[in-house]
Amino acid sequence: MESLTPHLARLTPQYGWGDATTITAMQPGFVAHAHRIETTTHVAMVKTYDRQRAVTARMLEYAPFYLEVTAWLAQQPELHNRLTYPYALPHGGYLVDDGQYVSALFNFIAGVTPREVPLTMPQQLHLVTTVGLIHRMTPQVPLPLVCRQETFVVRWGQVFDQLLHHGWDGLIPEVQAMLAPHRDALGTLLTQLRVLGDQLRTRDLPFVLCHTDIHGWNTIVTDETTHLIDFEGLVLAPAEQDLFCWFDDPRWSDIFATYAQVVGGYRIDAQALLFYQLKRYLEDIYEWVAELIVPQITPADFTRYAGELQRDLRRSVAMLDAGQRISTRLATG
């Protein structure tokens, strides 16, 4: 396997920026490596995907869509300095692909990624305003020919169902041991998710551009200003695809009031909100398992992903009551 270093060194000349003077590793996300790269004229953040990762193919499938759309959004005055944007290559496009590694360069934003630290209320309201603005201006966005759009079909549902049933004996013992106490609950939740998807597919819900993954790892803060980053999951979907990220926040009423003011009023769809809560929960479980069963996984990554899987599995029984929790909270405001 080729080292990542030569790939990174080849990037900036392709943008016409000259050779890199400094390449500094940053905290990686789940799906990509991250680096700060500097030349004598530019500084950028590099996101690099490794094709050996199980999740990479899905991340790259709609990469041109999210890159083109975020490049346009970042140029709008209302969204100035609120989100990251990609740099275009001189010959067009945004991706540098050498076969094993695929990279895109983004504007570098100085600040702090809070990760697990809760945003302050001003920061939270600044962030939800950004999301509301993106939702509101969706009709004006020049969408590319190939767009990612919600179908309410769970793309990984059949594979996950196989893992829980006919493919169970093929799982490595360590993964079986982690999943076994939660196997029935996961099966019930997957069935519930599929039923919800079938129902939502028959309804005419309005779609907006949704980030889909709003949390502290995908935010950079400078004082009370927030910057939304990592738009790989961008999709045309009901607004609940983003709003579910805040629904369990104790400050939900203030967050939603700000959102409704930005978009001009909104009524939450409880069925769509439940669909996205269940989908995100089960998708996380599925992806941790998918990573754990890759033959080339390192011991360090196995330990990391196993810890994340076990943390999420502890919520399996509580997720069975998610529908009632949503109904109660919406009824009480």
C-alpha cells in the first residue's frame, strides 16, 4: 500500500499553487483523513478518502453533487463565513484521484471543533440559522444533473437483515458476542424503519437540501460564530432529516423557534422525524459492524470501532420507545 505522504505532496501543484511547504495531520473523521496543507500562497484543509475503507465507495458516489452545491452555497451573501467550501481544480472538478486515495481541498477555517462539548446557546442558534438558510434557499440552488434524493429505501437494510439472520454464523465471534444481547431489538427496529419508509414513500413531503450529520465533529466554532463542515451526506429530503439532530437537545424549543423563524414557519412531521432517528441509529450500528469485519482492519481500529459499536448498542432498548418519546415531546412543545 502506497504511503499517503506522496499523494498529499502531489496535490497543490495540480491546483496551480506550487509545492506544499507544510503538511500537518489533523484529527481524522470516521470516513476520511484530514490535513492542513500550506504553500507560499495558500492554506487549505485536505480531506482524503482511502478506497480500502468499506465506507469510501458510498462517500464518493455523490461527491460531485455535494461539492458543486456547497461551492455555490458558500458564494451566497447570507451564508458568508458559515460553511466550508471546496476549491475547484483549474481543469474543472474538485477531486484528485490517484486510484487508492481521493482528495478534495477546502478553505481552511481557524477555530475549534467542539466534538463532544455542547455548543453554547448563541453558537447553537447561529448553527441552526445556517441550516435554516440552506433549507430556505433550496429552490434557488442550481442543482447538478445527478442529485442525491431521499427515496425512503434503506440501502443497507437487506445486508443488515442478513447479518442478523442468515449471515449470523458468518460473523466473527467477537462481533457476534457484541450483537447477541441486542439482536431481537435491532431486528424489531429494522422492521419498524422499513414500515415507516414504505409509508413515507406514499406521501408528498417537501424536500430541501439537508446536511444530515449535524454535530460537534462537523462544526468549527470561533467565539459565537459556527461554521458547518463535512457535507458528504448532502441530500434532498424532508427537513426532519436535519432537525432530528437537535430533537433530543434540552434546548429544542428555542432551537426550533429559531429555525421556524428563518424558514418562515414549519410544522414538524412526527413520522418523518422517527424515520430519521431510527435510520441514523441503525446505520451507525451497521457501519461499525461493516468496518469490524473488514479483513485488513488493524488492531487499533478494531478496538476503536468495537468501543463505538458497544456504546451505541446500549441504546437499543431505549430506541424501541422513540416513537412515543417524539409524540410526547411534540405534544408538550
